[in-house]
Amino acid sequence: MQYFEWYVPDDGKHWNRLKDNAQKIKDMGIDAVWLPPPTKADNPSNPGYSVYDVYDLGEFDQKGAVRTKYGTREQLEKAIKACREAGLMVYIDLVMNHKAGGDDTETFNVIEVDPDDRDKEISEPFDIEGYTRFTFPGRKGKYSTFEWDFTHFVGVDYDAKEDRTGIFKIVGEDKDWSENVDEEKGNFDYLMFADIYYDHPDVREEMIEWGKWLTDTLDVDGFRLDAVKHIDSLFISEFIDAVTEHADRDIYFFGEFWNPEVEAKEGFLKDVEFDIDLFDVGLHYNLFEAANEKEDYDLTQIFEGTLIKESPWNTVTFVDNHDTQPGESLESFVDDWFKQSAYALILLRQDGYPCVFYGDYYGIDGEGEEAKAGMPEAIDPLLRARHVRALGEQDDYFDHPDTIGWVRFGEEEVEDSGCAVVVSNGLEDGVKRMYVGEARSGEEWVDFTGNREDTIVIDEEGFGEFISGSQSTSVYALPDE
């Protein structure tokens, strides 16, 4: 579970909520929680992606508070301990692309570039004032004495001297955007704030040492790397190797490479030698499109152009997240009518590592159209089915544009396992005749979701006529005693 959404209350109690809910989360069928960035942001209300001091986990009086939006370091450590006691794995979000909220300005030479083509220079070199001095006066050198200046960055987006914005590439000997990034906008090294320059050896050393420190400091199982398509992929590989070698346990890495094109993600995975999994952005957009187009969408194409189809063992599947929720930068929120079907498509299939979004389960604490109610009643039966029924080999029946299905044949060691799933976006009930095995002959299967009251009797040949309601989903299996 992604255990946060953009608008969780700014009360410094989120780590406490996790601590109190850890056992409930485990009991509902979640095995791991992905936590938001625990590092100090440029203000205590920021969700953590405008990172200021990576060594401040809510311990020092900096940027207006000791706590982060989510709480203090002590509260975080107690929450992680509670997760451990509940049997949950813990993943922490790392923001390594940029820094925000500099302590002071510096004057340095830059060249302005075209925002739509960062390889196109639109000015001669000139001086600006940028917030690139990071001295962390509240921390006073504890954990690290490293201080940042403009030589450690490759670009900024604000000139304090003229009070104007733009994309300004910092001039330096042989300094340029990294070549090992996504090619969108010509070169997508620059994303926001003060962009970290990973060709600088001191920067690489400092960030790797921080990764080791964080691994030693927090008892976590893995890290989610933010904005990896903007970071030098060779550094990411170096970081993963160094942190993994340093740790005395297995560390799981997964990254946000926000590009729906499979080829781009596969190229990145090749660069880092498959030591990291990626979110399936292409599948998210397919789910979003299917929700928007309703009966006009061809469900047989739902996995076309997705990472799960091409590299299933390097894929984290998701329906929505903090960036796609209403009002956010990548808004593409899957409509409620299709939400359960979308979760069935990630939770009940054999490939991928599915992630449930906090906002979908508990609700989104926004205002107006940004607010959304949670849908635990839609997700809970799917989580249960995943653990006790959706096991074993899989057969697909993707043979009709408005009704698709698949069968999981179960595992011998898990009694009563096996299921048949039907997803429909049509205006009428969807029916799918599927083979579940001759050994199942005579069994009576029911819908785990409760959407339908049908009892499906498996015939002597091992087939069942499985039904889904109009624009709905059903998961048939032996009753859960």
C-alpha cells in the first residue's frame, strides 16, 4: 500500500496513524507499506518532494518546525517498529533529483534554455542569483558536514536578482545536462528547484553516504526512488550497488519513471542492470482511458503497450497515486465505476507487484472536487481473494471487447484456491465460459465481490458460465468459509 495521498492532514500525526493501523493493514491483506519522503522539506506543510535536508527526519528545528508534515523522527521510528511487529515490510520514498529551500543565494553564471527543448540555448551566458547555498544551520553538521553550493547543481528555475523564472543551466567547466536521462524535451535532466549535478564526485559520494546512513538508521526493507527518469541512470546504478553492498539485508528498489512508453523504461532497466523495478505508467493510463471511454473501450487491449506485458518481473502495478489524484500535476484519476475492475486487473493476476493507493482505500482529504471517498468495500474482497483464491497458473480469455476474463487454477498446498474473474464494460451483463478444471466438476462457486448472487455450478467437463453485471466485475470461487 502507498500509505499516503497528497492531502493527508497537515497535523504531524501521520506516522502515529500508521503505528496505530499497522496490524489492521496487515490483516486486510497488505504485505508492505510505501511511506512518503521522511526528509525535511522546504516547509513543514510540504508533502516532502520539495526536499531541503535529507539528514533531517523530523529531528531538527529547520524550515519552521522540528516535525515534517508527517511527524517527528521518533514517531517515524515507532511507526516502523509497529509495522515490523505486524509483519509488514516498509519502503521509504527517496527524493534525490533536486533540493529546495536554500539557506542563501549565490551569484553564478548561467545560460537560459528553451523549456520545451533543454538542448536549445536561448541566451548568452549571464549572471543570476540563485538559492543554491545549503548550510543546514539547525542541524549544525550532525550526521554530515557537507554543505551545498552552486557547483553541486546543474540547473535552477529562479533568478532572485531579477525575480523571474526560467530554466537556467549553470555554466561550469565541462558542465552540462546528464546524457543518461529521459529524452523528453530534448533532455529531461532538469525537473524543478536546484537540480543536483551527479557528475560532481563530491555529490555522488555525499548522496551514497546518505543512502548508507539512512539504511543503517531506519529498519526498512526498500526504497522508492522518485523521478528516476530525470537522474543520471549510471548514478542510480552506482547508488543501488553501494547501498545494497553496505546493507546487511536484502534491499528492494523500485522507481518512478513517468513515461508510458515501454521502450524508454526498458532502456532504463538495461542501464541499471535490472536492479530496480518500475511503476507501470502505461497500464495506469490504459485503466484511465478505459474508465473514461466506458463501453467504447476495447478491454482486450488493456495490457497493450504496458510494462507488465513486456517485463512482468520488473513491474509495480498501480491504479492511481498521489500525482494522478484530482488536482495534482499528473491528474488522471480512474473513475469510481471502474475502480474495482481496475484493482481486479492488478490484484488478481499472476504478474507484477500490485500497489494499493491510500486515497482509493481511505479517501482523499481534499476540498471540493479534489475530495474523494474511500472504497474499502470494493477493494477488501479483492485483497482477500488474492491471498486465498487467486493463486496458481493463469489462463486468459481476452476474446471480446466488452467482456474479458481469466482463470487462476490454484495451488495444491492452499485448500480451495483457484478463481475465475470476469470484467465487463458493456451495457449488458457479460458472460464468459471458462475452463477451471475437470476436478472442479460439481463445485458451486460464488462471487467474492458480492456484486452478484449467482451460484455457478462447474460442469462435468470443468467449465463454468461466469457472469458479470453491466460495467462491473465479479470474482467467482468456492465460498470463503
